[in-house]
Amino acid sequence: MRAPLPLMLGTVLLVAACGSSGDTPIVWEADGDPIRIAQDACTEEVSVLMRLRGYPRRPGPETPQYEYRQIMFARCMGRKGYVPE
């Protein structure tokens, strides 16, 4: 059974569009303060962890989840190479 012409043409165009755009290298540069970036990443990571465990994302300071969030945040920052001052 032969594939219809529009399907074959669409496949060829898709493969051509995904090809290389030349020899231009991608240059990455640091964007901002590394400590702030690590803090943002850890805040997001800990928020997801809190949500997955069924805890509130931003627990009040009087709850046990608040201390748990602080511990998890400190561990995340430690994995990224930062220690509390």
C-alpha cells in the first residue's frame, strides 16, 4: 500500500525543517547572579516536593511543615555547593 502524496510531502518538509541551520555555534552566557539562580531553582524544587507530599507550598511558621521546608531548601542549596553563613 502506498502512502498518500501529502503525507510523504509533509514528512519530507518536517525532516528538512529540523535540519541544521549552518555552522553557527550556540553560545551560552551566565544570566545573573549564580546564588540567586540556585535559590530560585531550589525554591521551585522544594515547592514541587511539598506539593507531592501533600503539604502546603508556603506553610506558616507555626507549622511543622515550615521547618521541613527549611531543611529541604538547605539540603538543595548544599547539593548546589552553597553552605549557610
